Amino acid sequence: MEEQYIVKILSISQVTHDVKAFKVSKPEGYSFIPGQATEISINKEVWKTKRNPFTFTSLNEWDYLEFTIKIYRGHNGVTKQLDLLQPGDELILHDVWGAIQYKGEGTFIAGGAGITPFIAIFRQLYKDGRTGNNTLLFSNKTAADIILKDEFSKMLGSRFINTLTTGSAAGYDHHRIDEAYLRDKIKDFNQQFYICGPDEMVQSVQATLKKLGSPDSVITVEL
């Protein structure tokens, strides 16, 4: 029988123009591996059965859970309803799942809200002094869409590489993460790769890495 946990929203903060961080109470004994997720529903009659997957962006040792969520205000779905909630409102969490977890140094490739599984991974690595030579390639439409830009810059320095696909801004790459871009940024295609983002992007990057010589064993994507 699948467990359900009713949790209370402790605080909500704005991360970007369309991304919010929700801090919620933590059920006793509830734990996860950085990179994993759960399904969340809103504890209101109409929305209890509508479940969306969201990644934990907190660390296990924190005394609360955090989810960093992109709000789609143009769709009448769960995130639009989450946008209307206030501290004190309740969410329903379910079992922990997810294929993305840290397997060793490599290159992380994210598109938009696909960065979320990597937030807890890098927070844990940074806390443990183990960011090493890990690199993050982060693709967004504009500079205003970059989630946690300052924190990633602090954690990774020059190994945090941003590329913009529509907006133009000084100091950023302006390129899709395609074969030419990967050839330019990556020298070793046998290192670990972690990919998360829109399905089309993930499939394209995965296929391109294989074409460039990466074996399946070094490529981690959400299943």
C-alpha cells in the first residue's frame, strides 16, 4: 500500500518570475537521495487526486522539505493551483522515486526546470566539499529564466555554463545544446553525464552523446 503524507506549507518564496520555492513540514523518518522526487497533490477536495511529480531541492539533514517549482499560469493544472496557495495550506506527498542520483564526477546538462534534480545534488556536493570538476551546462530561453544563478555560480564558479536560446545578454553563450555545442564544451565523452529537461531535449542530447562516443553506462536520465 502506497503511503501518503499530509504536510503543511511553511513558507513560499519567489525564485524567478515563474519559479517558486515551497518549504513544507517534514514527516518523521521521510528521506530521499539527492536527485529523487515524489508526487504531490493539493489537500483540497477537487485537487486531491491530481498528482504531479516534483523533485526535492532540500537536503536530508534539513528539518523541512523544499520543492522548487516552475509555475505554468497559462494551464489550469496543479502548478497554477500551487501558485494560489499560502503558508498553512496543506499538500499530500507520496512515495519517493527517481533514477537521477550522483554516480561520480561528470557533466550535468539541464534545460529550464529540468535543473531541479541537480539542485539537491550540487547542494550536497558543495556542503561535503566534493564539487570537484563537475560541470553544469544550463540552457534557458532568457537570462531571467535562470534558476538559482547566484547559488550555482558560488558552488561551481566557471564550471557553471549558461546558454540562452532566445534572449541575448552579454556574458552568456547563445546556442542550443546540440552536437556542435557539446563538441565545443566537452573533451571527454566517457565521463558521467546527467541529463534532465524537456523530453525532446533529453532525447536529442542523449542521442548526440551516444553519437559522440558515450556508452549507455555513463548517461543518466530520468526514466
